[in-house]
Amino acid sequence: MKAGVISAEIVEPYAQALMSVAQTNNLTEKFGEDIRSLVSLVEGKELGDFLASPIVKEEDKKAVLRRIVGGGNNPYLLNFLLLLVDKGRIVFLTGICQKYLELLRQLNKTVLAQVTSATELNQAQRHSVVEKVKEMTNAQAVELKTKIDPDLIGGVIIKVGSQVLDASIRGQLRRMSISLNNAA
């Protein structure tokens, strides 16, 4: 079996269980907010490496998770994370969180748009991208995940699922180059 298949077989049931707990307690959006914050922390190399390390004791991992998520804000999520440590599944935390967010988007009829731009988008540009994505997908809501790539020179690349809209200057130059080469 491939690692991706094994990972999916582990990630999906845990994410669905977390969604079930969230729905039962009317906490789907709260879990979503907390999980987005947690993902950004785990994607920062230090915490991700710490939690994935087989050398670090389980109690140390639990203590760090208690400090991050604890404080009585969300005992269900904290208990879930502690369970992942107990079961040796904490290495799958990012995948489980991403899958939960995907389930949350499905529940809310929201699409994820990955937007790459040369510079940070201002509020008007973000609104324009959201409206364009709604038009493309007929979604009720849009969640933007932005990334900066100065090599684009200007414009944006919008990716929604398998659809890609390249409105970057780099993309326009590439298309012009191809059409000029074909004309020659």
C-alpha cells in the first residue's frame, strides 16, 4: 500500500469523527476557526516537527497541546488532540485538520480558492476575486487562501479545484510567446 492511501484511510475517519463531535455540540464554525489557527501553527516547522518526533514523550506533546488549545475554550477539540497523541496519530494532524476544513466547506456550500498574486491583495481586490469565483462555481461562499509570488509580475492566478484562471502578466506573456512561436 502507498503512504497516501494509508494516510487517507487514517485521516478521513478522524476528520469525520471530529465533524460529528462539532455538529453534535453546535461548534462546527468554532472548530473551523480553531483548526485554521492550529494548522498555521503546525505548518510552522517547529511545532510540526515537535509533534511528529518519535523522540518527544507523549506527555510533553500533550502539555504543548494543552497550552495551545487549552484554557477551557474548546475542551472537545483538546480531548480530540490528546486522543491523537494517545493513539500515535498526531503525525496526521495536518491532514486531519485539512480534511475537517474540507468537510466544513462542503457543509456550508463553500469553495476554497487558492489565489496567487504578485503582491498582497487589498480588500477591493479580494472582494473582486470572491465574486469571480462565485460566478465560476455557483458557490454560496468562497474561502480564500492567498499566496504571494513576485515572479508573476502582476495580476493573479486563481485555482478552484481543477479549474485554473491565470490572469497574471507572466501567464499573458507566456501565452503571447506561444502564439508568436506558432505564427512563425
